[in-house]
Amino acid sequence: MAEVFPWQDSLWQQLAGRTQHAHAYLLHGPAGIGKRALAERLMARLLCQRPEGLDACGQCKSCLLLLAGSHPDNYVLEPEEADKAIKVDQVRELVSFVVQTAQLGGRKVVLIEPVESMNINAANALLKSLEEPSGNTVLLLVSHQPSRLLPTIKSRCVQQACPLPSEAMSLEWLAQALPDCSEEERVELLTLAAGSPLAAVSLQAQGVREQRAQVVEGVKKLLKQQQSPTQLAESWSAIPLLLLFDWFCDWSNLVLRYQLTQDEQGLGLQDMRKVLQYLAQKSAQAKVLNIQDWILAQRQKVLSKANLNRVLLLEALLVQWAALPTQN
């Protein structure tokens, strides 16, 4: 059965407690807060033949088939490879499933995640199923970036925002999920995960604190002219590109914020505070705004899986970063 997270309690009451269900739901919010688990829990509840209160019973034929991954009235659509697009042919297969009659005589439930990974042709192919759902079919769409969805898709769904849990609730959960980490380390991981507790666990598993230490050290050497942009770009080959752009995006924001407020507490994690303070004091605000715009534009290309030359892109970023405190 899908994992249940404490911060979803009121959201679950709201969703599962409905007397009549919409034909399509869009569950949207930041990555790493359990939207997929919430959708799977709702899918189980909608397919269950003997629900117990707001949850699936876990014992009926439908629940057992779902648990075994062989439920005939359940369809999960996701990219064939991680970080790739959902293709139009995949959506056409889904559409042919949607028009069939439910084999167990109840509902058919479709889960699509992440829905923003559909290319434009795939999204248009899905629209017909959203406009004219066949029989007793419920579509559950999960999105981490709803701004990338076609307005026509959003308008045909009941939109359910899934907010970030509070910091206190996240840290309480992380204390059980990451018992070998100190409280300070868990706070740091949650900050690096932008407040998403499940993302914090993933980051810990991929060694993000070690990666962060390597990048911070590299940035310091770059500004002291002890390492060139080319050397750094090549040495960061094992670090996810999106993670690097997230950090530089965050750092440019913090530099700008400090220039406007002079608030040292608002400089983020301790590891970069002195560097960011130095950059804020030595850099022209116009240059900070320009690099921020550039980073955001490149980050969007990384998000949209554009075919990028990783080393050249990082070199361009680091050349601009090194030039921030200079006068020209």
C-alpha cells in the first residue's frame, strides 16, 4: 500500500471524503512531498471493493490485484526512461484503455506522473480523454511544475494544491527517516531540498552534502583565481546539472537580497555566507540581476531536457560568476 505521510492528513480527508468523485484530478506542488504516494493511495481507495472508512481495505480481490501490479482496471503512465518525455504513442495506448469497459465492474483509474513530461502531441492526445471520459473512469494527474501544463489540461481537472509541510513537521518525520544524521545535518538537508522532506532523503542518499562541499570549495578557489572555470566545470562532472543550477540560482538570489536588506541571517546556509556577503559588497547590482536572468533561462533549458553541452554551459556560468566582483 502507498506510504501515508502525516502532513497529508487534512488533504486526504478532503480528497477521499468526497461523496462524488471528479473524472480528473490534478495534484500539484513541489517535488518531494509525497504527491505520487497520495495519488496511489487514492487510486487504491477508488478501486477497492470494500473500503474501510476513507482507506482501501487491502484485502479484497481488487486490492490484492493492485498490490500484485496486475489490476486490469488500473493504468499507470510515466516516461519509459527517467527524465524523458511521455510520448504520443504511450498516450494513444492509454486512450484505448480508457474506452474499454471496466473488467471488474467498478471504476477504471489512471495515474499519470509527471504530467508535464508529456510532449505537446501527447498532451493534445490526452485532451479528448479529459473532455469526454469513458464510463466510470478517474484520471489522477501528478505535476511538480503545473506552469508547464497546457491551460486546456488544467481547466479540465479539479486542481488540488499539495503544499509543503511545515519545517517542524518535516524535521520530526526526518528524525525517523534519517536516524543516523544529526539534527544539524537534517536541517541542512531540508534546506538544500527547499523544504521537501522526501527530496531531503533522496539528496542524502546521493551524497549531496559531499557534493555541496566540493562545489563550495570550488567556488571559493574560482574567486581567488586558484582554479579556472574550465577546470572546475570538468571536475563537477558527477554532480547533477540541475542541482548546480539550483544552487547558483539560490546564491544569486541571496546576493541580491543582501544588497537590498543587509540582513546577514538571510544569507542561507553557513557554508557560503562569507562568499555571498563578499559578492554582494563587491558586485554591481545590475551584474547580479543579469547573471540571475541568465541562470534562470539556462535552468529552464536544463528542466526542459534541452540537448546541452554540459562543460561549455558550466564554463559560461563560472566565467560570469568570477567576473561579478570586478569593475568592468
